[in-house]
Amino acid sequence: MSEGFQWVSPLGASVALFLVQGVLWLLIGVATPFLLDAGAGGPAILIVSERTDTAVFGSPPRDLLANDRRIATLRGILLRIVGGLLFAASALVIAVAWFGLRGGQSWALITLVLVSAAVLPFWWVALRPYAGVPITLADLPPFMWVPAALLVPASVLGWLGLG
């Protein structure tokens, strides 16, 4: 770690924001399979929210899941996969922020920005079926919008802190 590292600095704030992203992904990733296995997976949603999913799929998610166990099984499999990917991404983000960026390494900032930004086009592609359905932040899962909201301030603060 850089001897001059200070939490109350642009670099310290950047590290903290990237750690928040990593911890969020870690908590959601680890909790997802356990919540699903406990039956707490929120049967009122498929992908985004009850309101938006109903508009896209034509029926309330609760009805779709209750009436077709194959859809419920697919949803469970896909959510467990997403949980695993969030866990893996969290390990990367936390390690690079803690060991690289906190140590003043510019490669770490570049890596964190790329990892955080790389998912954004995939969310856009994945949510294309929702075009025409108004989506608010309250509809989106936090693992999508929180890192996106933190990306610009974390990146700018990291750049200022390394400069």
C-alpha cells in the first residue's frame, strides 16, 4: 500500500466507492441461492419488477411462475447463475480496489473502470424487450443501477487521486 494513502482523499473516496460496488455484488451474489432455496426469491418478479414484467410477459410473474413450473425452474437456474457471476465479479472488484487502487496503481483504476463499464451494454441488450415500458430506478435490481451510478464519481475521483 502506498504510504501516503488517505481514506479522506480523492483516491480514498474512489477506493471506497469501488469497494461499495464489490460488497454489494458480494452480498447479492452470496444471498441469491440461499434466498431462492428458502423460497424468498420474490415470486412477484421475473427480471425487473412486477409492473414491468407484467407489461412485457402479458401476465403477472406470480401467475406465470405458479402456472408453469418450467418457467420457475428456468428462473431459479438463471438467478443462481447471476448470483455466481456477481460473486466472481465482486471478488475481482474488491481485490483490485483493495490491493491495486489503494496502493496507487493506475492499472487498477483502468481495470475497475473497464469491469464496471463492461456490464452496462449487456444490461441495455438484456432489457431491450422492455423498450416502451417506463422503467424507474425503483424497478431495477440494485446490482444493476448502484454500480452504474457509482462509476463516474469513482472513476473521476480515482483519476484525480492518482494524478
